[in-house]
Amino acid sequence: MSTPVHGQARSLRPLGLLFGLTAVLSYAIAQLLTRHAVSEDASPLLGVLIALSVGTLGFTFVAGRQFSDGASDLRRGALLFAVAGFFSTLGVIFQFEALHQGQVIVVSPISNTSPLFTLILATVMLRGVEQLTLNAFLGAGLVMAGVAVIRLG
């Protein structure tokens, strides 16, 4: 299997799949823990503050070696990372509030439709950087159909 990156085909490595599956499992566990915490009348905003603070602290330890080795130029892309961080924070805030207001079995599938919106935005914002295929859009459509089935069921 290959995925286009900057116009070149690159094979999908087993380690990449493992990281992707680990990320999915991590997000699933986080949503279940968050739903449990906000159902105990904890403030969703306090939950966001705690979760992002702990995440930042943990990330600092993991990434600290890369920064000290000079492997990363912090100026390059800093503005884009800052804007992405802003939108990621908004996403976490709304995710926690959604889990506070709704059921995790409904909120989680809906919030995981982000790849569909990513594909739509990528067609405009990443033109010439990534090659979008019909299969990618069909897969996103299947995700949306799955959300509809869960929501209607």
C-alpha cells in the first residue's frame, strides 16, 4: 500500500500503522475517561485545563531530547503550529463539552468524522502538496454513513 506525500508514493510502514492504532486507542480511552469525569459534575473547562496541562508536561519530556539535539528549528512553522494549537484547543474544549452534554457512544463517532472535513479542506488548502483520491472520499463517506447509522439507531 502506498500513500502520496508531496507528489511521491511512499509505502505505509508497519510501524506507522502501529502508531496510528495506538493513537486511536489512546483517544478512545481518553474519551471514556473524560465522559466519566464530566458525568461526576466536573467542569468540562477544568477538564480541558488539566488534560492539556498534563499533555504538555508529558510532551515536554518526550520531545525535550529533539529540541536539545538541534533537530528542530522552532522558528520554522511556528506560526502554523500556533494556529493549529489554537484550533486543537478549541476542538478539545468542544469535545469535553459535548461529552458533558451527551452520551459517549454518540459523541465519539460524530467527533471522529474529522477526516471528512479534513479531506474537504485539504482539497483547497493542500492543493499540489497532497494527492487526494476517490478512495479517500469514498472512505470518508463510509465514515459518515456509520455515524448516521449510530445516530439513528
